[in-house]
Amino acid sequence: MDWNAILITTVKASIGLETVVYALAAIGVNIQFGYAGLLNFGQAAFLGVAAYGMAVTVATFHLPFWLGIAIGLAATVVLAFLLGIPTLRLRADYLAIVTIAAAEIVRLVFRSVKFSSVFGGSDGRQNFSGDFFAMNPYSPGTYGIGPISFNERVTWILTVGWVLIAICCGLVYLLMKSPWGRVLKAIREDEDAVRSLGKNVFSYKMQALVLGGLVGCLGGFLFALGQASVQPDLFSTEFTFYAYTIVILGGAARVFSPVVGAAIFWVLLVFVGNTLSEAVSAGMLPSLFTVNNIGAVRFMLVGLGLMLLLIFRPQGIFGDKREIALDAR
Amino acid sequence: MHADSTTTRKAAALAAFAGLDREPGVAKPDPILVVDNVVRRFGGLTAVDVAHLEIQRGSITALIGPNGAGKTTFFNQLTGFDSADEGSWAFNGKQLKGVPAHRVARTGMVRTFQLTKALSKLTVMENMRLGAQNQRGENFFRALVPGSWRQQEDEITERAEELLERFKLNTKRDDFAGSLSGGQRKLLEMARALMVGPELVMLDEPMAGVNPALTQSLLAHVKDLREEGMTVLFVEHDMDMVRDISDWVVVMAQGAVIAEGPPDTIMSDQRVVDAYLGAHHDAPMSAEEFEEQLQEAEAELEAEIEEKA
């Protein structure tokens, strides 16, 4: 058992690319679900259209990087309106059904053979991150403390990622302290009451959907740039469910909960995964466990851990127990 | 001093109703709300069919009727929470058919709900602040600049504190609304509605689920609304309460307004008695009547059989 290696990868995971991407996606979900009560089960689609919007613009049409970002942002807003206009007037469940279906439609269009000349089919698109890494201020080398260090490319993407997370958290903090955030939270509690007080509920729900989608789409850009590649299956429905898990783990409707939740989620996954694979190769586990099935076992164990956490701390890490008690009344 | 103003406002309201006809849809001297031919159908069922109704400004009008009379549906239509199939209604001369609920509230016609809608995970104070209109900080971009809405927020808070004190909720200021008792939630909902600054307050069963100790205080608050120059329209089942506080009573049955009148005599109106208890409730059936009903039923059956054949 190489505990040293396990420890290093685990610590790196807590601030790594996955944590950054999932934290941004979860901040978006937290705005929509945590504050406004919107069940958007298609967050993966928002990241997908943003990532593909950028990648396709640059790789397929050979247009500038910043135009790609602009198109990615625009595609996210368009998607939010497409999903929101027909469903936000209806009960919350309809948004959940429509968004989960839309996310699958988006993914299947990206991987379809018909459009493979544009989206690249199941291989996706590569060769679009050159301009982004050309802006890298870090000279080649490794950066970090001792063994916990990254090369200049990863350092650059993580820098951008954590700056974006800080900005988004600041934005959420300001908004949710304001009367705008108050309306959002009130809509989560009872939208008819909010209507009876003269607020345009539809407009606020749309604003929340667009804002949550835009924050999430930043994660989509980073995901694509960090891997220097987009593939349709990165944006499957599990992605959205992980983002929800992260929000609930951290505690819904708290500013930092998606960030801490994402870090814990990935630390758990990486730690359990690496420990298992080390144990298997050291022959410490029964023959039932093999290198091929520990991936699945890892998710089972993490799932069990999350269940225990929610049983013993249902409000999440940052949640307020009094709020959960209110639901039981 | 308070008692004086009570008597004058009440006297003024009563004077407006003096000598009015008891017919449904009778014209009032100064109506704030005028309803014409409002119809709402759910499939084959006509839930509401109100030909004409006027609500007198500055008065407390009760809307009563047996269960299923369409009172709440009618309420929902007037306030934009449900759409009417036909008809029109004007509030202060402004047509409101097809106007969404939030715009109706902005015109000054604010409602409460039969099942109280306290926003549980917001504090009592946040509930109150939400009611204020034209808040700068409710705009997305201005929300990001706290300096642009702080001052207004302070003014709103001050107004909310006055109202909370009046409704004896000031000690609960920072508690979650979800932790209040049923009666306190009713009080909070009414106080929150007042934050909107309404001209017409529409209360859907304000006494439902309120413990008797709070009833008197709630009644006093409703009377206070009239003293402040507001108009109140409320749905209620409790006749004692209706008699106590209302200036005028409108009776609905099977979707239509069947009678109007002052609270002390309305319950002896034959149409109202019939609506509540059925037309033949106290007269024993004579042999002729029995025969007649039997024949009617037979004729109906025959007609049905013929239709099928």
C-alpha cells in the first residue's frame, strides 16, 4: 500500500479540475434549486451547450476563441429560455421532466452520426484550447507545495477556475442578501403567496434559470479546456445528479456549500478509489474484488457514505437544522 | 378617540347601504369593484355565474354561501389566480379581466388565502419586507449594488416594524414564519398584505383554523382596516363573525349571487334560508305534492327510456 501516493492524489483532487467544474455546476444548481426551488435536472446540458458552443466555433469553423466563448454563453441563455418559457408557468415537476429530457436530447444530438461533421460524433472535438493556453502567464515547470504540484497548464486552468468560483460565490452572496434574493427564496416557499404580493414570479424564475445556467456553463468551458477535448458522454445525466448530490451534501441555499461539497465529493471518490486499487494490487482484498470492478465498488462505498451523512446530518454541512425541522411540521 | 372614529366610519358605511334594495346586483353609491357576467366553467359544471355585483368603497362586505357555492373560485378569478371564461370586472374603473395576479395586486387589490401561505423558511421580518412594492433591490442589477437599495430597505423595515407591533408579532420578528402558530400565521399574512398598501383587501376565510382566543384580536384588526379607509371583502362561514363585523352581506349559492342585504336581516331572507337548508326543509309534504313528484320522476324515467330506444 502506497499511502503516500494515495494521500497526494487525494489532496490534489480537493482543488483539481473535476472539483472546479463540479463546484461551478453545483453553484448554478444551488441558485436554481437551493434558492429558487427550480428542479433543473438538465444542468449537464447547460455545460454541454457551452462547451460545444466554444469547441465547435474554434475547432470546426476556425473562428476566434473569444467568439467561441460568446457563442457558448449565448447558447446557454437560449437553452434556458427554450426550457423555461413553456415550463416555468407550470408546476415544478414539469420543469424537472422537461429538463432531464432536454439534456438527453442535447447529448444525443452532439453524438449523432448525422451531425458528426459539426460536433464530431462520439469522439467530440479537439484542437480548440490553443488560444487559451497561449494566454498562460505561467512559464513551463511545476507549481505547488512539495509533491502537491501541477504543471503550468493545469496551474493556469485551476487559477482561472478558482477565480471564477470566487467571483460566482461573491455574486451569489450579494444577490441572496438583497431583496432580489428574498423574492427568489419566497418563490421557493410558495409562489402563489409571492404573486399575491405583486411580484412577477415567472420573470424571477427565468432570471434564476438563466443565471444558474450561466454559472454552470463556466464549468463547461473549463471542463472542455482542461481536457483540451469535448465528448458528448461527459455531459450525461449522472453529471447533473452528482451536482445535486454536491449541493445537498454541502447544504442547499448556502453560498459556499457547493464548493465545499464538490471538494468533499471528489476527495471521497478519489480516496476510496485509490485505496481500493492499491489494496487490490497488494492482494489485501478477497478475490471477489478485481481491478475491473473496484470502479463500481468505489461508487457504492461513496454512496453509502453520503447516505449516512444525510441520515445523521440531513441539513448538509452548512445547513441550519431549524430549517429541516420546519419541513417536518 | 378610537371608538369615535370607529362609529363614524361604520356609520358612514352603514349610511351608504341605507335604503338599498335587497336584490342581487343592487347598485351601490360608490362602488370600488364592479363585476359583470363573470362565468367560470369546469367542464360541464358552472362553478361561477355572477350577473352583476358591486362592492361599496370603505365598507366591510362579507361573501357567504354554502359549501361549493363558488366563493373561493370567484375570489380567485377577481384576483387573477384563475381565469374567467366570460365577463368583465373593473377595480376603480380599471378593467382587470385577463390581468395576471401580480399586476392585480399592484393595482391595490390584495388577497390572502384560505390555507395560510406563510413563507416558512423566511423570517417574520423578511415575510413583511417582501410585501413592499417598487423595491429597487428587487431588480437583478441594482441588487448587486447594496448602496442603491439600503435606504429604501430601512424605510421598509421601519414600516414593517410598526405593522408587526400593531399585530403583536414584534417579538417574533426574527423567528422563521414556519414556527408560528396557525393564528399567528393568519395575522402575519394580513400584516404582509398591508405592506403592499392595498385599497381593497380580500380575505379568504380569515377565521379558518384560528383558536378562539385570537378570533377577537383578528376581528379587531379587520375592523381597523375599514377605519384606515380600506375596503374589505371577505369569505367566511362563521355567521357570528359575519354579523359582528360586516356592513353588508352578499350570499352566493351554486355559483350565482342569490341575495344581498345587511347582516342582521340577511339570514331570515327566504332565498338564503332555501339555499342553506333546501326549499322544502320545514314544510311537511302534502299528498298532492307527493303525487306530483312521483309523476315527475316517472315522466323523467320514461323520457330517458325513450331516448335510449
